[in-house]
Amino acid sequence: MDFYRDQAALGQSLFYDTILSGNQNIACAHCHHPDFGTGDGLSLGIGEGGVGLGPDRTPGDDATRIAKRIPRNAPGLWNLGARELHTFFHDGRLSKSNIFGNGFNSPAEEWLPEGLNSLLAAQALFPLTSQFEMAGNPGENEIIGAVHNRIDGAWPILAKRVRVDDVYGPRFVAAFDHIKVPEEVTIVEIANALAAFMALEWTSIDSPFDRYLAGDTAALTEFQHAGMSLFYGKAACDTCHSGALLSDQRFHALGLPAFGPGRTRAFDPYARDVGRMGESNRLEDAYAFRTPMLRNVALTAPYGHNGAYPTLENMVRHHLDPVAMRAQWRPEDAKLPDVAWLAATDFIIQSDAREMVRQARVIQQVPQLLEDQEIDQIVAFLESLTGSTVDTPPFGVPDWFKP
């Protein structure tokens, strides 16, 4: 019996089901949908309380409307099952480590449950506890109430909600060899099932570039080959986008234009997002964000930790000259659905002159001049990283999913 595939099939159902959200009104797929490159097509997402899918998602109304935009761009889910990965999230707040004795350094610290079989499984737990992503607002449901007591308080409640379901309970018994009755299902099996699905569904290593690496020299066009030469040569993109994953999994301050609510700490001024420093508390990590992997990058617009740039060309140009691109950037470049009650604060950070100076000060990139054609060639190479079978995944979107 193929337990792993059965677990992945179970994970598919959970991924597209609203059962894991506090108010049972949002699924993982609302922010990570294959129609938008496994993101949501927005600079900053509309989470719990929103209605619809992708760029057409609306912020809701009345008492159920969103209270805040999601502070960071929804990343693509491609190749997150890779064994080489050791750090997740834009700020690296989840990583492989035994600092808490459970194999992970995570926001749950020592309260992370044991038995998670991968970094991806651990990651799957945290959107469930996020107020603005899936948990809901205080007073709305028992999930967010438990989270505010302690981060691990909600997971047993969610696990019970799933295992008592007439369909899910027996499926867990069938998919996990150690589960004999539905009452034994915990959040660990739920997370492992979600991870199995994401790893199997969105492994993508069959792009023209991959075929080129395998010896098919005709897999890249002449224009794409020129872009590859620039990527690994003159433009030095591989300084950070290196190795099999096309990421060094490290953190770099690129000085992206700032906007949105920011992922703030209790003592941060309004809307500020200090990036990696929020996790490490090291000044040298200020405003640095994790290097993303690049396979299928052409599908995952907009770009940057906050989705500041709508096109790959914009993002490449920013890498080459961050100072100039910051000066040229305008709020209309961001893909933000109108939210009238948030409009006054969406770009308020731009008016904080001292904060803008602090963010600009960390930029170390020396401007690099490339011809427009050379930039086009790099973009063409990045487009060659798109997998050949991205439109025919093992499972796909279930027929019953209604955005």
C-alpha cells in the first residue's frame, strides 16, 4: 500500500478545505493557488474575512471584513519538499535546529509537537495560528482564543475537528499505518499529510534549464543561453541564487520599497518590517530577507518579500540598482485591492523620513549597468526555469473547491 500517496491525497483535501481555519471560511488554497503560481497574485494577501480568489479577492464587509492586509507576499510552494532546505519564511523564523529539543527553531519553540516528519510539515502549522491568515479575530471562534492563550493551544482543537469528521477520520486510519482509530489523529498527522501533498504536487525539476543541465544543449534558446551566461557571469545573480535550489538560503537587504502593515514586533513603530532582525535580534540582519528559490519564478508575480514589483524585469532592475529603483517606485506599482478602511495606512511608512533613511542605509549593492537587451536576456533565462508539467500536477484542484 502506498501510504505516502494516500497521505498526499488526504493532504490535498485538507489544503483546499476551509476546515482548518478558525471561522471555516478560508483554506490554504485561497492564498496558494496553482492558477497564480501557487501564490495569490497580490502584493499583500487578503486573508481571513476576504471573499474570492487571487487578484479578484475582495476584503469582505461588515463585521466579517478583514482587519489587516497580510504583511508579506504569499510565496510560491515549488520544491518545498527538497531535503536541502533548512530555512523557511521570508525572515527565516522556522529552521532546522535542535535548540528546543524537537528538531526545529520555530515560533512555537518547545511547544512544537513531536513527530513532524519535515520542515515543510512544521511550516504547515503556522498559518493555522495566524489571526489574519486563517485563525480569525479575537472573540470570533475558539481557535483564535486558544492561540492567544498559547500558540499550541489551537492545534488539538483543529485536530479534533478533523478526526470527528465522518470522511476524514477513516481516511486518516487508511493513510497512516500507526493510526488505528480516528481518535488517535493529532495535528502532527494533519501537518504531515499537508506536507506530503505539497511536496508531491509541486516538485518541479523539468524546466528547459533542467534539461539543459542534463545535457540537452538545445533546450535553451540562444537568447536564454545569453541570459544564463549573464546570470552566472557579468550580472553575478548566482552570488545569492546559487546551487540546485537557486538560493543560498541566506538573508540580504535589497532595499525594496516599503509599504503595508509590516510584520511588526510589539515595540516597533507602525508598519515597519525589519526582516530577519525580527527573528535574530541582530542589527546586522536589519531589513534583510531570505533569498527565494527561482524555479517557476515567471509564474509567481508580484515579486519581493512584499510583492513590490509586478514584473520580473522590474525585479531584475532593482537587483542591479536598488537606490535608483526605490526612487522611481510608485504606490500604483503594488498590486493591492482597494480596502477603503486601510488606505490611510497602506503607504504611511513612506512618510517616515528617518525610517526611509535607515532602510536605504543597509543597501550595499553597487549599481551595475546592463543594456536593456541584457536585462531582457536575463528575464528570458528566468522564464526558462518554468517546469514543463506545471499544468498537469499529480492531483490538481478538486472539483468541489469553491473560492
